[in-house]
Amino acid sequence: MHVKLTTSGGRRYVQLVESYRDEAGRVKKRTVATLGRAEQVDGSLDAVINGLLKITGREPMAAKPPAPTLSFESARALGNVWALTELWKSLGFSELRRVFRRTRRTTDVEALIRLMVLNRLCDPESKLGVLRWVQTVALPDFGPKAVTHQQLLRSLDALMDHQDEVDAVVAGLLRPLIDQDLSVVFYDLTTIRS
């Protein structure tokens, strides 16, 4: 037996053909099976081929591994948030953690406040915009695994509840940076939009 390609009507077919001798002893060929159009034959015949190899005692063909699929994901921004996180730490704003540690809140308020400050500096957005933005950056030293809108609002509540203590910590951190006597500090809380 052998495989033969035949053409009919402009199409090519794959056939399984065997040779035999007729009563007169002449060699003739007959089609045992038509396996389909040559353009459509794919891995569907692998099972037949492996079955034939197994019957003859040979090793089956090794299955081809599936072709690797490529997927493209956007990279998370790191440079600006890393630099600002290092600045946050070097200025000592991590001391705010002590203020919120004394509260009965279970979330890391200092990390959420830092998140909103970094967002305000990098890509000013609303609180819901912060949730979208946090998916596009790789925040170093950020504790919470997931951030919710409710957590952001509650961290702002904690900031307001402990405003005097926060003001004292921030004033203590900024006083050495200012080379003069500090008596009054004005700060603007209006929305920054680019």
C-alpha cells in the first residue's frame, strides 16, 4: 500500500492505494480509501498513522507541542512612583504610619494616603481614577493587595479625624527643611488638573 495524490476537477485528493495482481498476473492498483482533499488534511490523520505504527510494533509519532501563543501586556510604570516613594521615605513622611497605628482602623492608612499623593503628582485623578491608575503602576513598598473606593474615602476620614497629629508630624518634618522660623503655613487643597 502507498499514498497517492490524484487530481479531479482542479482539486487534489489523498488516496490510500494498494497494488494487486489480477487472474492474468498483471499488476493493478485499486483505491482502498480516499482520505480527503490535500488542502484539508491536517493533524486529523495523526491518530490513524499512530494506530498503524502501533500495529506494526513501531514507536508512535511524537505529538507536536502546541504553538506558543503570544500575548502583549502593557508594562506598568515604575520610575516616577519609585522616585516619589523614595522621596516620601527620605523626607520622613512614613512617620505618618505612627499616627494611624493608634487608631482602630484595619487598613494601612499611610499607604493609601501615599497612594493618593503619588497619583496627584503623577496623574491627577479622582478617587475612582486612582483605582484605575493603580492598575497601571508598580508601587514599591505598597502593602494593600487590593484597593477599594471605600478604603480611599475612609483613609481621608482618618486623615481628618487626626488632623492635629498629622499637622504636628508634617510640621516637624518640614521645619528642618526651612531655614527660617516657621509660624504659619498655607496650603491649597484645590484640585490640580493637567
